[in-house]
Amino acid sequence: MAPTALAPAKVNLFLHVGAPGADGYHPLCSLMAFADLGDRLVAQEAEALGLHLHGPFAAALAGEGDNLVMRAARALLAQARGPVAPVGLALEKVLPVAAGLGGGSSDAGAALRLLREVLQIPVDDAELEAIAAGLGADGPACLWGRPVLAQGRGERLSPAPAFPAVDAVLVNPGVPVSTAEVYRRFDAQGRFGATEPPPAPAAFEDAVELAAWLAGQRNDLEAAAVAVAPEVGAVLATLAGEGETLLARVSGSGGTCFALCAGDIEAEGLAERLEAMEPRWWVRRCGLGGPWPDPQ
């Protein structure tokens, strides 16, 4: 089987965002977890480096010759000491685009991990993280796909409190949400939050304990995301009203929302009911935690 890497969906369990600094960037503090589902990247023999897109959301990336996967590949190949065999990449795009799931950064991280292994490029983990950081603030966190506390612009990482894999449901209304527009609306609202890490235990025993603690946190971009795309608000309200939901929140700048559930039976029941209620929504049951093994 061709070498394959998972690019897991990123979920911001909380996202605290401060006022922009003189450079225009907003400081943040976020607990990130990763789903056991995501895009898949496959390395193939090829005459030259290239990227083939397929999957249900491939059309949204059509024409992006300089997307994050290709930028990651070129940056890594620049570190090779000597010639390397040409390789092609095939990306199965199963995550919605502009959805608050870190898809582009996670795809880039998968490309870096996969190509380092396949081409035996002699860069260590720290060097690989530096390349990922150069691709965007979410790059280092999405490289390894494990729970992490991110600060600064997202580049300052520290270990997350330990918690078992949590059953969850991801829901996207099918409306792309512009991060830039959400931040413009957020700035206009002026509801900036503190970005110091909140007090937390070293570990959470289960989903119920984790959800109870997260209920005291927030996503500061949530109101702006709902203002930009009211469909996101409809998803959020629906999730919050369902009996299986321990916590409902927007991930990142939207438009995907998530619901934490007590177990897989609750998550399965919630996902099946939502699919029947709103067939146009993208609904996926998943586990949240990480890191997850690459497909075999």
C-alpha cells in the first residue's frame, strides 16, 4: 500500500482572543484537540512534484497551485542534502474548507511528516516544527495532531491537560466562513478577552468532567462567526438543545460546531438524528484527542 498520512481535523475546545497589538495580530489562548477523521495524503511515484486533489471538497481547492501542501513540500525539499526521487502527492479532501477545522495546516503537517519519511530527508523534529511554523500559526500544533495549549499567535505550545479520547459530533452547515471577516466583526464588537491560560487540573477523568470545565471557558469568536453566518448559529442552537450534548461550541472562527458527548452511543444517536433532521448539513461522529495513527 502507498505511504499515507492522516491530516486530522483540529477542534478548538476553547478559544480566548485578546485585543490586536500594534502589529495587528490578536494574542490568543486555545486548547486544541484533534479528531480521528480528516483528510488523507498519499505519496506516489511521479516524474515531478505535484498534487492531485480528489474527494468531496476537492473542488473548493481547485486552481490553488500554491496551497499549503505544496508550500510545505517545497520547504522540506529545500532542506534535502542532495538529490531526492521525485514524488507525487494525492490529497483526499474530506473536510469542509473555511470551516474552522485547520484543514490546510493539517494537510501541510501531514505532507511534512509523510515526505520526511518517504524521502528520508535528514531533518529532526525541531527543524520540521520550524518549517511548519513558517507556514502559519496553526502549523506547529497541526504537525503532530496531539492535544496542546496554544498561545501567542498560536505558535507558543505547551502540554494540554490529559484527558481520554472524547466522543463528539462535528456539524457544518455547508457555508464557508471567512476568518478575516469574522475578525473584522470581532474587532468591531470590541469584546476582547483575557489570554492567560485558565487554571486547569493536570488531568480530566472523563468527558463529563472535561465538558464541565470547558463550560467555564469560551470561544471569543463565536458571536462574530454567528453574525457573519447565521447558519452557524442555527447549528449551535440545535446542538445545545439535544439531550446527548454535554457542551456545544463553535470551533475556531467557524463555521463548524462540535458537541461533546458522554460516550459513543450518545454520539452515534445524536449524529444519526441530526442527519435525518438536516440532510444538507455535514455531520460526522468522531473521537477527539490525538495523536491518531496514520492509515495503514
